[in-house]
Amino acid sequence: MDKQIRVLIAHPDKTFAKKLQSFLDKEENIKAIDLVRDGQGAVNLCKTALPDLVLMDLHLPVLDSVRAIQAILAQNERIRILAISSRANDRYAVEAIKAGARGCIERNGKDDFGAIATAIRQVARGEVILNPTLASNILQEFYRMSD
């Protein structure tokens, strides 16, 4: 049996976050240790709770997600961050990856918690999660940088 993955959920939608927490707690090897609704809360809780992974919505209030990712990784580079967005082609996804997120998954209307759990396990193993659109956007960013 693999080590339990301790996950902090940072999402402004409390109903979604609580449903996801309940689902993850029934999953083998995953434990949702806490919920926060804004970026500053995620940064603060990462100092004390020391999660293995933060599942972070790309549109957090108070401290935006990109700054929150930078702050979390500055204080503990071992924490993995997986971004989540309700938009397939979210312009903040590339910025989140540049800040250090290990991937971004789309929350496509329905609560596809199984796919989220799979992505959490993949990122915890050191893999990167990029959908084809995001991968293409990242390549475009690299092409612009090389000009």
C-alpha cells in the first residue's frame, strides 16, 4: 500500500469543496486534510498543516492563485500543486504552471471526482498533468520566449 497523500483543497465554492473532500476521504491513499476558500488561507495553512499536495482553483480571492503558488513553494518546495479550473482554456493555467504548479485539470461542469483523484495520485507520484490545449499554450509561450 502506498503512503497516504495529504491534500489541502483550496476552492472558493464551499459546496463543491465539501463534496470533493467527502469523496476523497473514501478513496484509498488520499486524505483531504482541510479546506480553504482563498489563496492567503492556502499559504497560511501550508505553513502548519504541511500537505503533500494542494488542489487549487485557478480563481481564488484575497491572494490570487499564481501568487499563492509562488508563496507556498517559496516556503516549502516539496509541496505539489495541482490547479483546477472550470474553463477548458483558462488563461491562468499557463501562469500557474510557470509559477510551479505540476498540472491543471478541468472541472467540466459535472463533479468528476474520480478524475480528480486520479490526477492527485499522478501528481503525487511526480507526474505532470497537462491537457492538449494547455500543452499547446505552454509550447506557444516557449516559442514567444525564444524569439
